Amino acid sequence: MILKFLSLRSESKYSYSDGYEKIVSTFLKNGKESGNELVEKNFDVQGRIFQKISMSHNKNGDLKIIETYKYNKDDVMVCVEEYSDTRTPKSFESCTTYLIENGKITNKILGIEYVYDNKNRLIQEVAFTDDGKPNFENLYIYDDKKNTMEHQRYRFSDSRFLVAKEQTFYNTDGLPQRIIYFGMSEDDRMLPERLFLIFYNENKKEKIQVELKSKIFVQKQPSPPM
């Protein structure tokens, strides 16, 4: 199999200050800007994220989501609440996630469970719908020897099935250096689709993330002579 990465898809710039991270992304299609996104993250004095604001614009319209993260006494994230800034936040049900597009709730996921390893790294999260059935699951598999992390995404219908995965490779400073995203092909194979290359400036306070879209070519070998 020969893999070629073609056609620049997006470019993201990151900037940091104490307790704050800003990500500005530009999406490209056929060399022209097709949309943009601004993400702002706020961290508390313990370095934990407590708020994330996402604002994006594309041909489908504007989308703004505010996420609030809550922790228990053991510093484990127990709840993520999402809402649009177009509605006044009121009391939410415990651990309920709302996804809002153009001011309207389009999805509601009730009950998100998080599991951490002995290094306090997130290794599993499972979300449940209103009727208590699992909706999706994320697995995070770490290989400390290879300095990699694999993120597997599962959905549930009649059974649990893998829908996508991505592999992150870290440099010697522990920073992401490249990410390979895999998607499901028509013949139910998990194939690489996108490659993210991440570059940092000298003080490591800003990085540029470049996304490349791939085209997959499968080269068939000739059959051996009979």
C-alpha cells in the first residue's frame, strides 16, 4: 500500500499565557478558505481546564459552545456541561452535556463516566443517553516505550463498533509531534486518512499545526506464475 498526503486542509496557531490557551484555525478547500474556528481554554491555579469556548464559522453557519468542567474532591473530572452563549445558563442536571447549534439543542448526552490510570491519565470515557444506554466510548492507550498514544472511538447501536482511531507521536519534550487519523473504509478496513504535523517555535509557547488530507492507493502485486 502506498500512502500519499495531499491537499492542505487546515492550519492552526496556538498561543499561551498563564492559565490561558488560544487556538486559531483556518480551514481550506481547494486552496481557498472555507471556514475558521477560535478556541479559548481557561485553566485554574492547579492547571486543570475549567472552561472552554469554541467559536466556528463555515458554510453551515455559526456555532458557539461553552464547556464548563467540574471536579470532585479527588481532582477527577466528573462533569462537563455545554451550552451556547445565546441562552442563559441555568441549573443543569448532574453530568449532562448539551450540544447547541445556532442557539438550539441538537443533542443531549446524559451521564459521562471517566476512568484514569495510576498516572492520572484519562484512559476511558463512556457517555450514556437519556434512557441509560451507552452512546459512545473513547479509549486512550498509552505506550510509554514508544512515546505514543492511540485514541480509539466507538459507537453503539445493536453492538459496540469502532468508528475511528488516531495515533499521536510525542517528541522528547513530551509534546505532540505528529498525529495520524484513521477512518473506516467502505470495505470495513481502518485506513489512514489524515496526517497532522506540529511545529513549535523556540520557546515552545506557540505551535503551528498543519493538517494534510490523504489519498490511499492500494497497489496489487502480480500473481506468481503457476
